[in-house]
Amino acid sequence: MTKSDQFDRELLQMFTQEVGERASDIEQALLAIEDAGEADEKLRLQEQLLRTVHSLKGAAGLLQVRGVEAICHWMEEILSIAMNAQLVLDRAKLELLLSAADAIQDAGRLLEIGEIPSPAHGESVIDDLKSAVATGADGPSGKSNPRQTAQVPVRTGDTDGSMRVSADRLDALLYRSGELLSFNAVIRRHTEDAALLREQARKLRGMGSEPAALAADIESGLRQLATSLRRDMRLMQSAATALDHEVRHARTQPFVEACKGLDRVVRDMAVASGKSAELEIRGGEIEIDRSILSGLQDSLRHLVRNAVAHGIQSPEERRKAGKPERGRVLIAAAISGDRMQVRVEDDGRGLDVVRLSNAAGEHLKEAKDEAELLRRVFEPGVSTSATVTSLSGRGIGLDIVKRNVETLRGTAEVSQVSTGGAAFTLTLPLTLAMVRVLEVMAGEHVFTIDTASVQRVMRVHAQDFATSEGRDILSTPTGPMPFVDLADWLGVRSGRSDIGHAVPAVVLDAPGGPVAVLVDAVAGERELLARPLGPRLAKVRRYSAGMVLDDGRIALLLNVAALAEAAARVRSMDGARMPRPIPAARRKVLVVDDSKYVRTLVKLILEGAGYNVAMASNGREAWEQLIDEGADMVVADVDMPSMNGFELTEAIRRSDRFTNTPVVLVTGREALEDKVRGLRAGANAYLRKDQFDAQDFLETMRRVV
């Protein structure tokens, strides 16, 4: 690539970002003009909009994105005519300019996937804009030349102290700062070692004259070393904390950014359904982590759509109910401790409990109270809409909200508003990076639980287990509590050897009330860096993230919502009892994958099914392990460095020693020819990661043995 090509690519990337930002600004400005009361305020907003359109037009011209340039040009003509004549844009022209903003957003989406919009992009919108310009030229202000635009001051540089920083670079910087913070513990340990050596040298000094002199020198040196290490440790901690603070601040954006475009959603849906509604945002100035903000946007769109479609009544219904004709949707953000709460509330009719119970069907028998019944709105297929329309009724949106929030390690709750309407409360962590966690053991494995969800830790005995209404429960001083045995839930061999001893239990806060998680041991509490599991494990709901411990082991962060649901689903077959360990594993499986998270997940599944598991990070390492230690089966990825899965399979089949060893390929490749190649290489089965199911996987393992 030439320097010129590199320069053009960087310019195009910057322009892609600018198109997204400017299109959003244009849309917000048009909605503000529509809502403004005084003519002077409308004219002021129109002038600001003209500047925004003019700036985007110049950038599009520089990059020769002619479709966007043409749209901006004719938008500018309409705004210039109105500004010269001091005319307020009517509703028809505002609708036309909103359509133009949509066309610009479409162009931005094309740019994001690497496509350059054609010069004819938005041609129909441009024709409508031209017609509006022609009409405007013959308006009340008399004939005017559309080329004579107002003089608009154009910003030629960023002088407000801001700059664009790529999200990937910020993420990398955050990870580095997290590693720096964790290294502080290593320095502390070295300091303690130095102090111990100094004490040993002091004892050596009492053994004789010559050793005493030598020991005195050692003691003096170690004393200085320990002092220096303490000082350096304090300096490092101070620097690392400052760096971490700055990086976290750089990653934050005001909450109002997550609400961009929602007023347009409210407006368009209200118009389409013959209603009148407005959006109110509180706490928009609160700074939140960019990752949280990005993950919230889709959920907020679904909740706002739900509020207008299900909650807000028609103007006639609202008049009869004594409410203002115009409905209100409120989005409020607030900080509560180390969590953030986002409440989406409407002043409409509220949730119809009777219709919801009918929609829930057979589940109604299990609903003890209205709160539990209301939580059913998050189940797929459950809707309070009587009919299916283009706006609502399919029972999909709230299920998406719940899953999106869980991906962000949060919870979603619903309630009725006493004055009428429904409220959805999303509780989320303040950051997705550094997490305060409780380390727990299940068998030989370490797992982590976000301490923000931990209520307390207790110990339970055999007499604490009971059965109530067909469910296994724990009897506690605060009342009965559902529980789940972590080792049993994950399918790993428990490390509890004597079931007569007390069992540690972690009590979690959950939307339906506290639940207990039985573990083999509680290893401690610490702050760790949470890393995403990646697209291959995106559908594995039991885990939210992966963490690297000081000794290099992987600890998976457990999904609290999934744990709570598992506790609620547990049914007793023969009375509640202390969970027992799973029998020891027998067959040995070699798991080969270059992703440590995938290796760990597959290992957990296999160990839970009774297998011994060894792991390798690439085909070459796996082949060497096979030669040295052998294995009964091999589960391998395809795309790996230093010998891929196809090559490993072929090597196994060429070997006299391992030619009959079963091989299962688990890969992200979707093409049929890849599957054919894998089977021709000698694989016994070929499974796709995007369709991965633990039970199907284990059945395949049993079948190929």
C-alpha cells in the first residue's frame, strides 16, 4: 500500500465517523425545530442546522462522495432560502429534510461496511429537495437565486480541545492499565519476601563471628531493598491509579448519547399510530462507560417502542382518563453505589395483567404474585398486545432487552406505576473492564461472581435442605431460599468429599428475590480484568466474561441472571438432599483450540460428562502431546497456527499408533466444502461453533467412541 493509499483510507475512515455524527446532529436539530415554540428560536436552530449541513457538504466534496454532497447541497439551498427570507420551515419541509437525513444515515451505514455510496445515492430525495427549492424561490419573498446562499462561518479545525480516538486503542490502553494495577500485587509479594529474608539473615547473625558479619551486610542490604520496594510500590500504585482514572474517563460519554434518535422514534411511532407523545430525558449528563452506552442503545429503542405501542393511549382515550392528550415517555439515569440504574417509564395505561396472564398460558399457575407475573413479559413470545402489527405484538422486543442487559452483566425488572403506566428498570455495572469479583471453586475449577450481585456468604448444613411446593429450597434465618449447586449446574466433578460437612453458599441478589449458589470453596475477593469471550462463545449464556488469574489460569465470570433462573427451575425428584459429587472421569480427550476461552469451555463440558481432559493451543503442540502422553479422542479447531485442524487430522490418520483415534472438528467455518475437506481428512464428525449445543456435542462424542 502506498502512502497516498494509506492517507486516503484514513481520510475515508474519519469521514465515515463524521457522517454518522453529522446525520444524527441534523436529525436532532430538525426535531428541535419542530418542537420549538417561538419563531425566533426556530430561526436560530435553522441557522445552526445550515452550518452543520454546510460542513458535511464540504467534507463529502473533499472525499468525492457525490451522493452525500448532493443531498447536503440541496438541503443547504432550502435552508438558505428560508434564512434569507427569515421564514420558518413548515411541517412538509421538515418531513422532507428528515427524509434527507435518513438518506445520509443510509450512506453512513454503507461506508461502515466499506462501500462507497454511488453518485445517485438518495436520488429520489434529491428530486424532492429540488422541487422544494423551486417552490421556495417563488414564495412570499419574491424571486431569489438559490445559488446566493448565506455566508456561513465554517469551522476549519477542532479547537475545542477534543479529538477522535479509536475505540480499539482505548480498549487496549485500558487493558494495559488494568495489568499495571494487577502488577502492584506482585510488587507487594516481593516486598514481603524481602522482609522474610531480612529476618532469616538476622537469625544467621547469631551463629558466630564471621557469619554474623556477613549476615549483618545481608540484613542491611535487604532492609534497604524492602524500603525501596515499599516506596516504589506506592509510586507505582499512585501512577497506575491515575492512569486507570484517566483511561476510564476517556472511555466515558454522557448518557444522553445512548438516547440519540429516540425522540425521532417516539415521534414517528406516535404519528404512525395516531397518537401524540414526547420524550423526556433525565440524567443525560451522567458519564458512563462507552461499552455500556453502546450496549444500551438497542435496549432503549425496544423499550421506547414498547412504551408508545403498548402504553400510550390515543388522544381520545387520554382525555377520557383525565390525562393530557400528549403522552410522555421518560428515560431517567442515576448512579446507585457501584451500579447505574436506567428507568424507562410511560404515563399510559400500564401493563394489562389479565391479558398478560392469558399470554403466559400454563405458566400462570406458577405465578405467586403480580410481580412474578409481570416478569413474564421478558419471556419470548409473551406480548400484551391483542393483535400483531408492524409496531408490536410478536413478543420479541423485551426478550431482546433482557438478553442484551444480561450481556452487559446487568438485570432488567418491570413494575406498574401507581399513577398509571409501566416502568422498566435496567441495573448495570459502571464499567465492563475492571470488575470486583468473588472467586469460588467448583471441583478443580475457579469461577468468579460480580460482587455487586453478592448479598452475603454463608455455610449450610444437611438439615438446612428442604422441599417446598415441589422445589428444593434452603431454610435460612431470613426465610426459604431457592438454590443451585454450581458444580452440578456446570456439570463438573465436585470437590466435596464428605457430604456431612457444611457447604459454602453465596447468596445473590436477583430480580425474583435472593438465591443461593452452593460452591466447594470461596477463594477470596479481588479486582480482575474482564475480557470478552469473543463471538465464538457469544451464545453461551452461563458466562459473561473471562479473567486471567495471577497464576495464568482462566476464571470464567458467571452470569448471575442465568444462575437465578437455574435455581428457580430446580425440581426435587426424591426430596431435597445435599448434592453429591459426580463420579471420576475415565476416557482422556485432547482439546485443541487457539482460543483459551474455547478450550476452557469445552473442558468444562467434557469433565462434567466424565472425561479426563488435556489441552493444547495449536496442532503442533497437540501432535507432540499425543506422541508423549496419548489420548482416547481428539477435539480440534480448524483454524490454528503451527498446523491447523485439517493437517492434524491427516497426521493422526497417517500414524500407525493413532490411526483409529476418533477426531471431532469443531470450527467456525460454515462452507460445505470445508466440511467435506474435514471428513475427507479423516474426521469422525464436523461441528459448527455457531450452532454449538452442549448436549449435541456430548452425544456426538459418545457416538464416535
